[in-house]
Amino acid sequence: MEVTMFVKAIVGRKGSGKTPIMLDQVESLANDKDSNIVFIEYGKTVDRILPHSVRLIDITEYPVRGYGQLIAFLAGMNAKDYDISHIFIDSLLKIADDYDRDHLDEFLLSLEKFAQRADVEITISISADRQDMTEESLRFLER
């Protein structure tokens, strides 16, 4: 029996190809007519690459800073559009502007609870070396 991972993290140094991995996943999911995908980024970098069916959010257009505000933003987005199936968050640390490992661990646990309640799969990219991640954060690595 396969266990659903509601939160998956793609981790690597800046420029290591995390965003292209996410875009490949988005593209394959976008072919499913039942998918409702949201892609959150910091600044407009992939707007011409994403399939038109994917909702693109440039988080810099909203007053969202910190992990708590990001969770609140996701909850509000889900309340308005309750049939979201997948959320992709590119450049998580840049969006949160918080590089504290303990804060990241707390956020990932909160994100996992949110994703389970909302029944949504969330994929995030984190620009960091794997050896700099805590054991708690490493359990979210995409397999």
C-alpha cells in the first residue's frame, strides 16, 4: 500500500535544477483534466513556460513574508478555491525570508497538517545543501 506524501521537498544548491524538476512535474500533472494546479514563485520567471491551465502566483505581488503568513495565504487560497489538487512553491526560503532551520522544520510540520486537511499535494523547492538540513526536514525529500 502506497502512503501519500502530502509535502515533498526538492533540495539543492541554487542553480542545481530544482525549478526544471518542478516544471516537469507540473507539465505531466497538467495533462490530467481533473488537476487544479497552483504554482507560487518569487518574481516572474516561469510565466511563459507553464501550461495555461496552471494558476501562477507571483508572491511578491502580495504582502506575504515569513512562514506563518505563507501558511495563512495558502489557507485563504484553499478556502476560496477548495478543489486545488497540487501546489508548487518555488524558492521557499526566499519567499519566507527566513533561513533558520528550526523555523523551517516547524513550517514543514504545519504545511503537512494543512496539506492533509486540505487534501492537496504540495511540492516545494529549497535552496540548500542536503547536509545543512535537519533530520526533520530531510524526511520530506522527494523520493
